Amino acid sequence: MFPVIVVLTFILLIALIVEQSNKKKKKTPAAAFIVTEKILEDNIRFYRDLDQAGKLRFKKETADFLNDVTITGVKIPVTDVDRIMVAASAIIPVFCFPGSKYPNLHEVLLYADAINMQFQSEGNNNRDILGMVGSGYMEGKMLLSQPALALGFSNRSDKHNTAIHEFVHLIDKSDGETDGIPKLLLDKQYVLPWLDLVHKEMEKIKEGESDIDAYGYTNKSEFFAVAAEYFFERPDLFKTKHPELFSMLEKIFTPALSK
């Protein structure tokens, strides 16, 4: 009987040691990111233009995004302003769809400068990529130039916002195809009219008769992202210059407001 008691005691002791060890291995959950109104007011014009209820929701969705998605600096520090700008870029295109998430995104990588296809941001080696949605082994990641991120929110006169551009690509990709047709946001009845407008405007770009960035001529997906940048950055000018495209993008991004 004595040996049995000794064995049982020994087993119990080992079990307690293992349990304590497992507890130590468990990581303490990261503290929730606290979004300050000052950073939003100082840097995000879209936020400033909202009413009080809209600001409260924008602030909450910013915090939710930053608690879901990791923002990592590649050999550079990441500031709270960087984080807020990334989150705002994600929220702005889907703000009329409360609670929207990006299940196809887990991490945003910030680089000190433009990068090349090998994700290098140093040296003179064809670095001309300011933003990119990852694929293959980089699936679930977005790559952004930190200066381009900041410029997208500091330049009030251009029609560009690199981060919004990349999040629009994610929206486009969310239906399984990156083809310039956001099927999850665009009613079927509008798909053909949308494609017709895209083709017409791409031809104008080709002929130098459009003020939409020439990069939009690359393909329908890039046209959608470039036009969306313009739509969110300079809505009044876009509406004046491209009323039909403006109306269609309203149906995509702000369906309730466009009715």
C-alpha cells in the first residue's frame, strides 16, 4: 500500500508542475489599443466631417480594427498616428456598412520607403511600389510605404491615398476575384453599367482625355482602386468631373446615402 501512495503522490506532484508550467507559457493578452480623439481630429479629415454619432462609431471601429490587425514596422518604429491612419484607411471605404471586417487581412507591414517585388526598401533596385496586398506566402498581409501612408492624409489637394487604394483591393478581392467588380457591395443590376463606365473611362485615360490617374488604365481592378481614391479624397471635384462614375461609386460605397 505504501508504494502505491508514493506513486500516486508523485503523479499528482508532476501534474501540478505541468499545470504551473503551462500557465507560465500562456501569453498575457495584449492591452486594447486606446484611440485618442486628438489624433483622429488632427489627421483624418473624413472623421472631422462626421456628426457626433458618426465620430463615436468611427472611433470604436478604429479600435476594433487595431485590436484585430497587427501593424508591424519593418526596421522602423510604428507610431500611434501610423496605426490610426492605417485603421482609418480600412474604415473609410466601408463606413456605410457598420461592423465590417477584413477577414482576409491579419497584418500590415510598414516600410521606410517604396519597395520592389522582393520587398526591399533600400538601395537603387527598381523600388516603385508604395502599397501592395500580399498573395501566396504573404497572403493575409498588406505592405505599405510609411511616407505614402502619411502623404495620403496630409495632402489635401491631390486625388491619391495609397492605403485606401490597397484596402479597396481587399474589398475587391473579398468575393474571390480581384477583377474590379466588388460583387459583395454592388447589386447585380449595376454590374454591367459599371463595367461599361469603366471601359469608357479607361479609353479616355488611354487617349489622355481623363484626369483619373493613368495607372487606372492598367486593368479594371486598378481602375476601381484609383477611382475610389479620387472618390474619397476629392468627392466634390470627382462629382463635377465624372458625375456618372460618382453616382456608381456612391451605389457601391454609400448605398443608403445614394437613394
